[in-house]
Amino acid sequence: MADRGSMYEGIPAELPEELIETLCAAGSVRIERIVSRGHASPPGFRYDQKENEFVLVLTGSAGITLADTGETIVLAAGDYLNIPAGVRHRVEWTDPDGDTVWLAVFYGIVSSIKV
């Protein structure tokens, strides 16, 4: 049976912590909906993941800092970022005035693909 849903439904009025929901997963792939409302990574914290992460901002905006360059990448609705495994990063900020809805796809390390 096919699953159906909406990326914008079921978001609580109060959101003291980010809302993270796994939408589907199979093998080395996991797809999540993340909803942020002014959330950021804790001071000094950096993600250091063993899997690649592709994020797409559907609504709102966010700033992600990559540890190796110190660059903060600003993402608005429609922007995506593909973060390779092992690239330490943090969420500096998300839109404090509304929901930032992310689609996050976590996937195993893939060898280069030639087209």
C-alpha cells in the first residue's frame, strides 16, 4: 500500500524542540521531515555523520556552517545542500518568525557516478 501525507500538516502550534519525523526508510536511505522554528544547534555542537545528508528547505530559511571552511551557507525555500559524510556542520539559525520545513535524505556513501 502506498503512503501519502503532507509536509505541512500536523505541525504543532508549540514547538519547543525541532520536530523530526522519519517518512520512510529502506536499506541505507532514510527520508525525514524536519520542522524548525527558530531552532539552532547547541553552542559548540557540530554534526559529524557517517552518512551523506541531502537537505532541501521547503519553507522558511536557515544558516548552516561547515566546520572545514567556516562558511555559513544561507538556504531559503527551494534551496538544497548536499553534505558529504564526515563533513562537520551545524545549524546556526532557522527562521524565528515561522516554520522552516526541511526534507532531509540520509544515504550511504556512494561511489562517483559517471554519466
